[in-house]
Amino acid sequence: MTPIDLGLGSDGEDHPRRLVLLPNPNSNGKQEHHLLAYGGDDGTISLVVTGQGTHEKEVSIARQFDEPVRAVAVSKDGTRVAVGFEDGSTQIFVYDLGLDDETKNQHPFILAAASASKNDDDDDQGFLSQSDGLGDTVSTDEVSFSGPKFDTPVRDLQFDPRSDGSSKNRKKYYLAVACESCFCIIDANSSKTFQETGYLLQDACEKEHNNCGIRGISYATTTSTNDDGDNNKTYLVSLAMDGRMCTWDVSCTIEDPLLDEWELQHRDAGKCITKVDVGEINGADVFDRSCLPVSFCQDDGDISRLALPGSTDVQLRDWMNPTKHEFIPSIDDRGHTDTIVSMAFSPMGDYLVTSGRDGRVVLWQLFEDEEVGRFVCRLGQYESTPTHMLWTTTGTKEVLHMACANGTLVNLVGRNAIVPKSSHQSKKQTWVSSSQEEEEEQPTIETQPPPIPESQTETQPLPSRNRLSKRGGNSSKNDDSDDDIDFGEDNGGAAKSATKKT
């Protein structure tokens, strides 16, 4: 399939390109798929629209900011959109979607792009310049306010999956913000609630991650049954730039949160990613900046998995048993020859697709018992490695979206295009897997992932930087030792340029 230009700048450089889904509750049953793409140095957020039953794609500019965009998150109900920038600032957009207004067929965040596409005489119509992301509102349905501000680039944004405005007492929109100095959680319902709650978990994060920055975060909601009935839990993982991971229990109810009950549930004693991410400000490569944890949870919460990049093997965790580490190894030509960059679960969680520094896109089948999974096939060899992937359902079709480092989008449309019929085998045929269960005497929050070669174990933490206190006050923590730090071995893997090899 011919790659689609995402319109994310023409500097000719590779960047970590990323994708996020934008709900369209007013699509009148058409189930249009609104996809936002970003990642580059010109501050563009592009809109990709795929209609039901058609392979035609329309790419337009949804927003353009003066500051490069590094992260975008959308709340479950679509009423909150958060944008994080290279300068460490964040902006929260608030919408009343007007579900009973039949005249609205686009999300307000992209209405400007829709109106611009109707006017071919003005090339600048699609560009909404908002200095540093802090501009005036662009429609009567939009209100925005400034979120957390840090001294280092924002790396990831994630809304709590329960944050959908359904609370009868008071709406809660918890937003996790990761940057190259720490992470925190805020209440993004309004500017007032943000000021009231401040920067939650930031102090604990700095302590548990030893003042190391965070490359990615991921939420999951699980359900287990005990004598008292269903036990619903919500967890958040924070993957640090030094390769270590913490799991946080944030299971307080949205209606009546007991924030003092948020606590560390598990901390890895070793690294789950061996190569240190030195950060954008220190020249981290495109692929280091694309390594993010990815979650899958069934609606009933019975199956919940976390996938981690950074190895040639598939690394899996069970959210309900974080001390258990599971692996599907790459063996010979069955898998990756260089480390995994991005990952995406299928809509049902029965398959996982991975991209690697080697340019390969690989399909794996997952199982629900002790047999973890198996290599299925290679979906392609790409000259420009996908840095982010989403496997979604549009109408009745499954679509695998792959955003490549060179700013192009490759789509595989239809289940058979992603999971070839010839690859449907019994799980007892040619699957390979391994698992590791930690000893009971291991401390409750300290576990050890697989052993790391000695040459890669002595990596010092990143220098601490100025960061905000819980209530937003700047605390000066200067560190002049950047030049003396050993950031670990460079695995190489320079990005390539665009099309699929035939």
C-alpha cells in the first residue's frame, strides 16, 4: 500500500511520529474514524479521516502551534483534549460536544480543519497559530487553560480510562503527564480543579524513580472476583528513561477519591529496557523516544496485559500479577534482529504487532494460559520504521495504522491483510514462549527482570532538573554534571526513509 504523507513538516528529518484516536459521537451511525497524527518540529497536528466502507483517506491540518507538539491525549468521552509541547508546557481543551445538536458532524477540536478544507483559495486557512499552545479560543464550543509546566519536554499524556464525566457528584478527568524530569497526575476537569489538586504523585515519582525522567505511561483497569464480589482496580505504569518501571495503584473511586490511598504497588529492581533514553535535550534518537508501554484490557477486565518494547523479544506483564514476566523470544529469522520500537494489541487482544529498529513489522499470536504466544509472520520490511501503531476497528473492518519516522502513514485494511489466513494455526504448532515467576521471598515491590549483560548494567541515573512542587512552585535543583554522565551503550539503528520494499 502506498504510504500517505501526514503533512507533519518538510524538514526531511526523521521524528517520533505518533497517533491518537479522536471520538466522533455525532457521526450519526457512520462510525467515521478520526485519527490525529503528530510529531515533528513545526507544531502540526494532522487529521486523518477514514470513512466506513471506503479505502479513501483525507489528510488535513487539525491544528498548528508555534511550539513542537510532543504528546496528545483525548478523554474517553471526547470532552477533554490535552496537548504537551517540547518546551514542557501543556494545554487542556474543554468541550461541550452537544450530542443533541444534529448539525455537528465533527469534533470541535477539528472543526477549523473541516472549514479550511472547503476553501481552496486561502492556503493558510488550516493553520491556527496559538503561540506556545496558549492562544485564544477558536470556536464558541471550546475553552482552554494551561496545564502543568515543566523545564523539560513533555513525553506522554494519558487520561484515566474512568475519566468520562459520568460522576453524579463531580466530574473528574485525571490526566497523567510524563516529562523528561518526572511525572504527575492532575484533575483536568477545569483550571479550578487543576489548581485545587495540584501535582499528584510527583514527589513519590521522584523518590521511586531516583529523580529520573519518564519516557512513557499507561493506564489499565482490571476486574477480579473474590468473596466480597468484583474487585475493580485501576493501575498506572511509569516507564523511566533509565529503563526501570513502577506500577501505581490509583484505584480510588472517581466520585469520592481518597488520594492518600494512591500508592506504589510494584517497582522493578532492574531494567526492562537496557538502553538508556538520554532525552530529547541530550540528543536521544528517534527510536529511544518512541519506546512506550502499551496496555490491553478486556471490557470485563478478565484479561489485562502490558507489553514493553526495547528488546528483540516480546515482553509481557500481567497487570493483576506484576511480579510475573513473560516472553516470546525472537529466534533466528522468526521475529526481530534488533530491538522492538512500537507495539499494538489487536482489538480483541489475541494478537500483538511489533515494529523494530530492523525495519520489520512482526505479528505474534497471544494465548490466555501458560503458553504465552508464538511468532506468526512478518507483515513487511519497511525502509522507514513505524514509530507508533494503532490497531483499531472502523465500522466492520479492522485497520492497522502505522506512523513511520519519515512522516508517512501506512494502513493495512481488513483482518486478512493483518492476520493472513495461511497463518491461522493451532497454538500447539511452532509456538515458542517462556515465563519467569519471581520467588515468594522477594520484597513485595521489588522484582528483578531478566539478567542484563554486565556491560550494560552500570548506567547512572539522568541528572535531576528544576521541577515543580506539588502545588506548582519551582524548586531550584541545578545539576552541572551532564557532561560527566555515562548514558550507556548506543544500540545504533538510524532511521531510514519511506516506502515498503516489494
